[in-house]
Amino acid sequence: VVLTILLSVYVFDKICRKAFIPVIRKVTASTQATWDDYLLNDDVLDKVCHLIPPVVFYALIPLALPAESDILNFVMKVCDIYITIVIVRLICAFITSLYTISSEHEKLKNQTLKGFYQMLKLVCVCIGAIIIISTIIDKNPIAILTGLGAGTAILMLVFQDTIKGLVAGIQLMANDMLRPGDWITVPKYGADGDVMEVTLTTVKVRNWDKTIVTLPPYALVSESFQNWRGM
């Protein structure tokens, strides 16, 4: 029975890769819209194909092993963990596709959105980690979140740069203070050139001598800098 289940998983995987993906590619290529090409790109479809086999195995494996046995419980836990990891990777790939779409949109391409999407990925990974830990120790994820409340000070200390970067990125975007391509001057950090990239924790500036300076986003909010965009 186990061999039959493994064979079924293999067949579903091949059907997904050889039949499902080519059909989706033809459908997205035949439409005039471009957003579906990004949302259903090769990376996203590959993650979907990684998700189907473990789901099929998870549904069929109880037929092969004794109910409520230690082996079945162990296998089901491993499947839960693997499925959670694949789902997190799929969501992160989907978020990357959304960032690609927004970066090419006429009204959004000049906005500093990369840090926001990075924060979404970080939240997704943290939720996935909590679910995995709860699966391993057989606890409710809400109970783990309640327990983390006592360690909030430690988490704030560990992720202080990320939290500051997120808040600063939202302020920079909301007030339209900085865009990729702007010429800025920050004498304290030796930055005098074009903004290359604004992420969750760094702002990359290419100086006129081709050197690259990285500085934290919250430094641009808490301190003064000069933006020459108006010229």
C-alpha cells in the first residue's frame, strides 16, 4: 500500500509538471494582460508543483499505517512541517511577483515598496516558524504566541533595525521623501549620488566616483538629508 501511495504521488507530480504547467503557460501567454504572467511565473508554478505531492501523500498515508500509531503520527508531523515550508515558500514567491508588478506600474515604480514587501515575507516566515514549532511540540500556535509575549523585549532588541527600517520606509514613502533615482546628499555618511535601492534595512547610494554607500533608512528620517530631485 505504501508503494502504491508513493507511485500515486509520483504520478500526480508528473501530471502537474507535464500537463498543468504547460496549460497555465499557454493561458497566460494568450491573454493581453501582463499581471498574470508575473503572478503565475515559473517560480510560482514550481512552488505549486512542490505542494501537490505532499498533500496527496498526507491524504493517502493513513490508509497504509495503523490508526493512531506512533509511526503514523511521526509521518503526519513530517508532512505537516514540509507542507508548511512549501506554503511559506509559495507565499514568498507570490509576494515577489507582486513586487515585480508594482515596480513596473507607472504610479508605483518610483515608490520605495521593496522594504514593505520584505516585511511581508518576514511576517510570513515568522508565522510559518511558529506553526512548525507548534507542530513539533503539539501545542496550539496561539499558546506559543502568548508565550512569546514575555520575550517581547528580546525580540525588540534582536529586530530593532528591521522595525526601525520598516517604520522609516513607511514614512519615506508616505511623505514622498525619497525615490530610487533621486540625487541625495548625506554628508555624515559620505553619501552624494543617486539612490539605487531602498530596502527594509539599507538605502544604497551610488556616489559620483562610482563608490556605493549603504545607510539605514531611519537615519534619513531622524536626521537631515538633501534631496536634489527638484533640480
